[in-house]
Amino acid sequence: MSASIPLQPALAPLRDRVVLITGATGGLGAQLAKACAAQGATVVLHGRVVRKLEALYDEIVAAKHPEPIILPLDFAKATADDFGNVATALTGQLGRLDALVHTAAVLGSLGPIEHQSFESWLTLLRVNVAAPMGLTRALMPLLDAAPDASVVFTLDNRGEEPRAYWGGYAVTKAGVSAMARELADEWENRPHLRINAVVPGPIRSPLRWQTHPGEDKAALPPPEALVPLYLHLVAGQTKADSGQRVDAQAWLAGAPCSTALRA
């Protein structure tokens, strides 16, 4: 286990960088999107609901930050051509991509396997695993061309330690973890391309309210508490320090918090 990442790490400037955040209207994604914009980045806001994307867009513009780009796309229905179109549009409109942060996920239903539908698992696989793969693959030429590019996956404790009744959600988050480990191995010798994965742990988020509806919300850290960590992985980290799986709860506690993605 590596040394701790400082709770308030020094940040490289994000001005003139382009950052794509999936699930940008979610609890963590929205806070990260606003923080990246405040640091000077042009943020590509991905989400499924246009109304929510427009509200986040308006908030960023009202704060006089760089104008973001809205990317409405339903990952449950997205095809390889859709992801290719995203890459083509970004190349034409912005000409670059410096970071891709995956926060989008769906929970599905919790309960015994025999009570879960095959169709719901297909949706979980498409949104939680296939979409991150398809989008990352399509955007690789842009990321590879950047002088310092970062890809960050968001994992989950249940994917790391599956337990009863977590169904397709735990299985798909375990799949994302495996994908992050594979890419860390594949990209080891790409000098300008970094990859990391964060396990947020319990935070105040819409997904957490679905799984723990009776929990005391005030006892959990807000999603914005994790923003400095994500910003560090997006722009402040060196290549030599990349390829990490970061336990955000340990990071918040000031304890050693990361292990190598590569075995």
C-alpha cells in the first residue's frame, strides 16, 4: 500500500483542458463537473436527462466558467456508432480531450438472483461495463494525442467484496474493476496516459439513498469532499504515481489509501 495522497493535494491548472464526465448530473459527477469548470476546464457533461444537463450547464455558465458541452446519451441504448460519434464530435468541436472520468452507473434491483430479471442484468451490463469500455475505446485516439491524459474509473465496495443480494450491480462493478486493471497493464508504457480507479465508499448520493434509505445522511461525507481527490487524479498526478486503486474513505481519514491496479 502506497503513502497517503494529501487531503488537499496540489493541483495542476485545468485551464484550456477538456474533461468529459459521465453521469455528470449525479451527486458526485455534478460536484466534480462544477469544480473542473471552476478550475478553467471545458467540461463535457454526459447524462441521460436533458433537463438536468441543461440545469447544470446554466449553473456553470452563470458562474462565468468556461462554457461546457452537453452530451445527452442513454448508455442503456447506446451503440458503438454512438460512441464513435462522440469522438468525432469532440474532435471537430474541441480538437482535444485531456481527461475522461467515469461516474455513471445504475443500481438495478437488489435481492436474490432468482428474483432478478435477465433483462435488468443486460441493462446493468450495458450501462456499467459495456458503455465505459465503448466510450474509452472510442476516445483513445484523442486521449493518446494529449500531452497529459487521465482516465478515472469509479468503483464500489460491493464490486470489490461481493455480498448476497447485490445482484448484477456488484457483478458489473467488479467488471469495471477488472477493466481498470487490464488497462493499467496495457497502458503501463504510454508515457502521457494515466489511469486510476476510486472506491468512494459511503457518501451522500442518490444511489446511497436507494440502498440505505434509513441511514443518517448527516453521518456521511458529502460528494464534494471527494472532489480534491478526483481533481488530483485528473490533472495533478504524475505518470509514475498513476495506476492506483484509491480507497476514498481511507484518503479522507488521512491514512494510506492506494494500491497498485497492476499485480
